[in-house]
Amino acid sequence: MSTTTSNGIKQASETETSEYCSMAASPRYSTSAALMTLNDSTGETEHSALHVGDSDTTAPAPPTALQRIVRRYRLLEFGSAAVLLALALLFANIKVHERPIPAIKVRVSSTVTTYALDPSIDETKLAEQVPMWLLMALGIGLPIATNIVVNYVLPLVCQVRVIAHDTRDLLLSLFQSVALATFFTQFTKNITGRFRPSFYDMCKWQYDVVWDGVSNLCTDAAGEKEGRKSFPSGHASFAWASMLIFALYMLGRSRLNCENRSSTTLRGGKKSLMLFLCCTPIILASWISVSRCIDNWHHYSDILAGSVIGAVSALFAFNYNYGSIFSWDCAGLPLEEIHERRMIKAKKVWSERFNEPSSWHTDRDSRPPLLNHMSGEFIVDLSSRSRDSVGV
């Protein structure tokens, strides 16, 4: 009976320990935890050591100052996005695929044939409603300005949620999304060489010369090259790559799923209003995209393709850096912050479970210090809260 009891206690203790170790990350250094077992002969409790990791492993050298800076500001990831953007700009300057200029064959008589211009690319080039400078100001300026207001202005006048790494990760998400969308857009533009709706007007076509259906009557080489870059729309891809990141960021900061919306009618209406306000960047991206068709710069299929490229790039970039906006405990939090909070909680559970402080910790001292106007009381640790207790 004593042997059976001892084996049962030991097996239960080992099972409990293995379940915890499966949840917590493996420690970097040699760590031991005390396990209590029952001595069969004396009936007394004995302590045995549970070794986690290799006891012969020596602790690695602490990171240097340069490594800390690179890790804290994620410079390698910013650099990778910069390389991708440089490749996109390189593609923009290479030779465009020159497909034959389309012609419509018109038989005047049994012996006479003439050629007419394709009406689908014979539109008049209109002034751009959204020029490049305005596109950059809206796509880059609005998200950055909003982040500055949320993190550095609002804490001066009201209580807001201060999140570590928020500004850095928003900039990285925006940069990665724009770089990825620009790369695929410029690459596709040059290998397709599709004509714009106002191609003849852009290339300064010689309308007074009788066309034989083969000769190139363009007089502006730069305009001709630009007129062969219709598919996909660069404005649409950039607008969706930046504005969708902006919308997802605001949805995450709003934490719409963090409280029971059906508790009161007023609260449900407030959440719905915030949802529509957070989606305004998507409306702005749609208007920018459609304006390219109105200005005779793109076909509707160009707009659709560019919008898909930009939206997919934004989704990849946002999910690479942030938690899901539909998660009640991770909405609006960068993934690095989520990981750090879970590691802190796992370390706390480890200490409480084995009644001794854990010797392993994260060496990623990347949490930026709070500014003078940022109170630590306003930092919300969602990992230790229940769903019903999380506030707006």
C-alpha cells in the first residue's frame, strides 16, 4: 500500500510538472525545481531536484549595446523592408514590356484597308484628383499623426492605454505593407505593359499622319513608357496598403470586443459608432482608387488588382506585428508585447508553483521607459484579467 501511494504521488507530481512546462517557454539557463516524494521506508517527505535544461550549459554572454539597439528598434526588419522598397524602385526604372499598339482594321472596299485607333485607350488624360504628394500625405501622414496624438497628446489630458512598442511597430507595419505592395505593383507593371485609357494622349500621338497599323507614331518617349504602366494601379495598391493598416490599427486600439456590448443600449451604440469611425480610412482608400478611373489613368480591372495587392500586403504586415483585432485580450497589442506579458506571467506561475524564484528570464530589455506624462497605472495588463473585468 505504501509503494502504491508513493508511486501515485510521484506520478501525479510529474504529470503536473510536465503540464506546466508545456505551457511555459523553456528556460535558457540551468534551472532546478524541488519535487516532493514519499520515502517508502520512513514515510517522510523527501525533496528531489527536477532539472530543466542542460546543467552543463553555460550562460551565453549578455548582448552588447549595439545588439540591444538593433533588437529594440528592430533595425534588421526595417532594413529588410528598405531593401524590398529599393528593389521596387529599381523595377520602376527598367524597360517596360512593349506589346504591339492595338489597331482596328477597317475595310473601306475590296482593295482599300485602313486602320483606326483603339477607342479603349483613346481617352483624354485628365488632371489627377489625387496627385502623388497628396497620396503620400494621406497614406503616411494620417497614420503617423494619429499615433502621435494617441501616445503623446491624449495622455496629457485623459487616461488612455499606453502600449510599449506601439509607435515603432506601427511604423514597421506601415513600412512593410507599403514596401511589399510597391514591389509587387512595380514588378507586375513592367512585365505586363498594359496600355492606359489615355495612352495616345500621353505619348503625344501624331493624329495628322495616316496610320498603317504597325508604325509607332508616339512622339513622347517618357509619356509612352508611362502610358504602358496601367496594370495594376499603383495609387490603389498604395492607398489600400497604408489605409488598411491605419484602419486595423484603430480597430485594435478601440478594443471593440473587450466588453459585453449588449449590457446597455448606449454602450452598444458607442461601439458601433467607433466601428464606423475606424473604417473611414477604407472609404478614403476606395475614393482614391476610383478617382484613377475618373481621371482616365486606369481601367477598372487595374483598380481591382491594385486594391487586392495593397489589401493583402496590409493584412500580412499587420498580422506580422500585431495581435488579432478580434481577440479580447490581444487587440491593439504588438506581438512582442504580448509575448513579454505571457513570459512574465509564466515566470510568476513558475515561482508560485515551485515556491522558489525562477532563474530564467528574458534578456530582451526592449520595453521603452515611460515618459514623464505616461503613468504606469494606465498600462493595462490584459493577460491577468478576466473577460468580464476588462474595461473600455
